[in-house]
Amino acid sequence: MKTLKVLLLIIPLLSVTAFAQIAVGDTAITFSYDSLSGNSTGESVSLEDYAGKVVYIFFYGASCPHCISNGPVTESQIYSSFKDDTNFVALGMDTWNYTPSANAAFRNSTGITYTLLLNAQQSLIDYYGGSGYYDRSVVIGADGILKYKGTSYVNSDYEQVIEAIQTELDALIISAESEPDQPESMKLQQNYPNPFNPSTVISYKLAENSRISLKVFDMLGREVATLANGIKAAGSHSVTFNATGLSSGIYLYQLKSSSGLLTRKMMLIK
Amino acid sequence: MRIFVFISSFVLLVLASTSVKAQVYGSNTFELQYGNLPFEDDRELTTSYDQLNLFYDHDKISFYGRIEHFLTPKNDRNYLELTQKRFQYQDDNFRVRVGNFYETLGRGLLLRSYDIPGSVYEDAYDRTRYAFNRDLEGAAIGYTNNRIQINLLRAKPLLNTFAPNTKPDSLRRPDLIDAVQTNFFLTEDITLGGIFMRSQTDGFSGSREFGSFLFDANVIEGVSVFGEYAFNTTSKLFSFNAASDYALYLGTNFYYNSLGGSLEYKNYQNFRLGAGYNDPPSLIKEHTYPLLNRSTHVLETSDETGIQAEAYYNFEGGHSITLNYTTATNEVFKKFEYREYFVEGYYVVDNFLSFKGFLDFAKDDLKGEENRITFGIITDKTFDYTWGLALDLQYQTFDRSFEPDRSQNYYASLAFSYLPDLTLSVVVEASSDPQETDDPTTTVSEVDTRFWLGGNVAYKFNSDISLDLFAGKRRGGPACTSGICYEILDFEGVELRFSTRF
């Protein structure tokens, strides 16, 4: 009977929690949060501010140990690879809603230089449906669609994140440098595969015999390889670029002739 | 619906049982909170949480069920769930379990489950409360004799960052594990073992396979050595580099008369499995002192190496001294080091008066804390075995490289006990740490010293029924219990806990 008495204490009420969350392919849920400036609050930042750009988001907890341990990968591998691209922006979002000082400590420990947003837990609920997920990467395309939603810590899937960002940036380049805009006298194809390691094939087409050069540069403008230099016959050409010895990151390849200059980007991941 | 089926079945089982061997017992924890709900405009909230554990034993058969109930004025957070249920058969050699059970493979490098009795976890977003455990849901069969022990299991570990009312249910158990563990008792003093485990995670194609070797030996009188090496089967065996997935744990315990100690080594690489169902030994001193427990280092299995050395000596008269040294290094993409030196002394003046003191020096790169010094003294005085006083004073200070001033934390508690049933205590904490805040919704750094003041009444009606009442403001932060680390939320208000066993 003692058991039954205890049971009677429980009020029979049953309901469920089904937090909404978005999936890859859905329109990204907008947000607006104060940013971290120094050790205090900075200007407000919203997703709409970056319309037309590829947005990378790192969901972290300001005092979450593995977020601090894994945070440097978002800076050294992801942000550093794309930070010079004006079509790219990275945001860190504190989902533990900790103080500006705690976020300043997080920034100091991780070495993150991109913008950190405060009190952003609501976005974690919007994107993941619960506050139990953090230390996650998300990529939003320039069209405002969720393109990538990480399911593990950021140190585990950063290569997939880089690939997703590169794909979105490539799509922008292709739409901006669509084929009809290329001069009739020559065309430069997107390298394949891309991203690559350690080699990739670059193809170009010449309408007539031309003196050309095909060179590879890093993001600082330093020439790292010359793939072709001299007079080439009209028609299609392909050359293999071997990046052994080079570090991971974005590189530019440039086809130059008397009739113009064509440039594309490629991504080396090691 | 299933909860009512369970309760009905349980009642029928009890009524139908006429055997004197049958036994029904259980426990209940009821918690009522009125207080602060951060992160929302509507911050005052009354909630109640109830956890009922029921056991039915009959000879070699037993049934178990746990019912949890959470009630707030906000319907979308409320739940009444049968969160655990288990059938078990056990004889001298075999044990069969179906439902929710607890099993740790080896030393937890591959799989660890746990239940911390009486603990209640609180979700950071909406403060939904639920039992803090990591059970396995599935089936397990074990066989043991004097020479060999075999365990087979197929189960889904709980991801306990989600409340029981999370839908769909599958979110709470994203991993499926198949495992077999075999231990060979070569002699009374030497045990060798091996584990094979296959893991599948929702949303990921294919499965991952892991193996493990473990040993445990009493080398000579007073000296034992033990260890485990676990690895991903796709990694080269005994290849201890950053590209491999492995976890290596080695340790030794020793004692000689009143002197004893331990030395342990860890080396974990790419070894956070699934949604996080493994917990290799952390090798971090788990302090009971609030300021130190809150300053703990949380294990990062993606990349962590370190050692822990401890020695103690027990003097005549009950006095003792303990020394501990701990290091942990994380280097996923940047090196972070944790180092701690700790000494603790206990001095018994007489049957009515004792002192305990400690001194701790540490650095913690992950938290950006340098030259962290913590010390404290606890005085325990009883009067004529009828009432007693305990005074606990603790202080902590540290540098953060980018902050101009040293941060300071204070802790003081005074407890009055009318032995053995009633305890009244007051706890006050203070901090100048700019990371701490009085107002969780603020985005402004608070620079003044912040205070937490709370009072507690604990009363035992008898050995089975007890009551705890807290009122005031409680400081949150990281905490570790039995090697499991989690985040305690700040609380301001009144909390009543009523515990019964029957």
C-alpha cells in the first residue's frame, strides 16, 4: 500500500516537447544579437546584414571546455582559408549566454579573430532544436539557404565545412564570371577535383594560337607555380597542378594572354 | 499510455505475489522550486519534479521502473514519462537484462554508463529538470565463473543533454552499440581482458569498430598495476600519433603500512565516441571543496595526455596528509595545459574538535587562469554529542592574462547541527571575477563584487524520510561527481526536496 500512496502523488499530466529546428535546404532562420567588442558589448549584428554572402557560424559555449579546445580549428582552418574573400563572413555565437567577459576569455584562449555574438542561445534552439548541441558548424549560402549543419564537434568535420563553403563561393564565382563573360579568344575552366589533395587538373581553351602563361598564386599574391608559359596551339589544353609541399588554403590560378586575363580559385585541403 | 500500463502491471505483480521471497521497495525524490528562470522576460517560475524508482524482486527475477514527472505553468515543458524499465534474471553464473540497464566496458574508455542517485539535471534553456544518468537501453547477457567472465550487449546509450520529453525519442539515443567483453582470471591476482565493440550513429553511414586490451594485476603485496588500451580497428595498432584513434590508460596503486598512493597516465586521441557515450578516466583530482570543484578541468578526449600522482599518509590519532599532482595537455589545434598541485591535511584534536585544511596551486590555459591559488580551512566542533558547529572558509585568486586585476572568489559556510537529525546552515559566496554575473540576461560586464547568500535546513524524520529546504541565491558553474562533469545553473529562490525510501 505504501507504493500506491507514492503513486498517487504523481499528477497524471502528459505532454511533449517538440522544438522546431531547420534542416539543410530550409531557409536559414534570421537572428539579431549584440556583438562582442573588447570586453563588453558592441554593435548589433543580424543575418540580414550579410545577405548575398556565404555565412559560416560556430555555435559555442563561452566556458565549454571542448569548445575552447576545438575553437582554434575554426580560426586556423576555416576562417583563415576564406577571410580574404569579400563574399564570406564568419560568426561565432555564444549559446551559453555567458557574460561579455567570459566571451572575451573564450576569444583570448581560442585566438578567434572573427565576430563573436552574445546571448545567442535562441539560435541554437532554432537550428538544432535543443540547447544540448554546441561546438557545431553551420554554413548558410548566399541565397539564405542552410547548406551545411554539423552533427559533431567542429574539429571533426572542418574539412566538410571547408568544402561546403568553397562550393558556395564557387557558385558565386561561376554566376559572377559566367561563361558568356569570358572572352571568345580563351576560356578557363574550374579545376577538378576541387577541393583537392595533392593534385588537380586545370583546363583551358584557346580560339587561336596564342602566347599564354598559366600561373598559380597564393592569397597574398605570391606566385607559387607556373603551369604553362609560351606559345600554345588553338584548342583545348589540360595541365595537372601538383601542390605537394604547399599548405592548405585557397589559391588563385590565372590564365594570361595578349587578349585578356582570367582568374579562378581553387582549394587545397591536406 | 505506456506509463499506465507499467503502473498497472506493477500493481498486479505486487498483488499476485504471495511468496515470502518477493520484495517490493523503492525510493522517491520530490523537488519543488520557486525562483529565477533566466533568459526569459517571465523569470519567476514554480516547478515541481518527482522521480519514483520501483523495484520488485522475486527469487532470481527482478523488475525495475523509473517514472519522472515535471510540472510547470508552461505546458510545453511538462512531462510524465516512464524513463526506465528493466527485467532481470540473475543466478550464480548468468545475468540477463532487458530494458534500461547500466554497464561499463573495461575502464570506460569505450563505454561508460552511470546513475548518480538523487541528482537532478537542469536543462540550460528552459530549466526542465530530469534525472542525471546515462543508461543503456537494449539487452545484455553475462556469464561468469572462476576462470572467465563474458558480457554481451546490444544497446543504445542515453544522450542526457536532452530532457525526457524531447521528441522524437530517437534524438535521446542516437547511437547503437554491439559489444562483447571477455575477462580471463588467470590467477587470483592477474586478470586479462579484451573488448570488441561496433557502433552506429544516426545520420552517419556505416559503423565504427573498436577493440580494447585490458589488464589488472596485483604484482606484490600492496602493489597493483592496471591499464587499458582501446583503439579504432582502422588505426594501426600501438600507433600513438595524431592520425590514430586510441585511448591509453595506465595506473598503479600502492600502500605500505600507513603510506599509500597512486600514479596514473592517460593518452587519448580522437576518442570521443558517438554522441559521447564513453568516459575514460579523467585523472583529475575531484575535490569536494566548492571553489576547487568548480575550477575543475573537464576531460577532452579529442586530444589529451597527462598524469596524476597522489600520496597519502595516515598518522596515529586519525590525522592524515594527502598530496596530489595533476597535469593535462590538450592540443587539437592549439596547445592548452592544465597543472595542479594540491595538499590537504586533517588534524583531530579530540573527539569533539577537528580541523581540515588545504592549499592548491594551478594554471589552466583553457580558462586562461594563471597562478591560481586556493586555500581553505574547515573546523568541526561538536558539543556533548548533542549539537555541533562546522565552519568552512575558502579563498581563491588567479590572474587572467588579458584582465588587469586578479580575480578573487570567497566561500564561507556555517552549519549548526542538532545531532543527528537537524542541520541548519548558511552559505555565502562572493566573487570579483568579471565572468560571473548576477543577471544572466545582461550583456554588461559587472565589475563590483557579486554575492550569493543562501540558507539550508535539512531534517531527517527517520532513516527513510528526509527534507531539505533551501532559500536564497545559489552559485552555479561546472561541477564533477564520480568523474562526470556537468554545468550547474545559477538559482535564486526557494527549493524544497523531500526524499523517501520504502
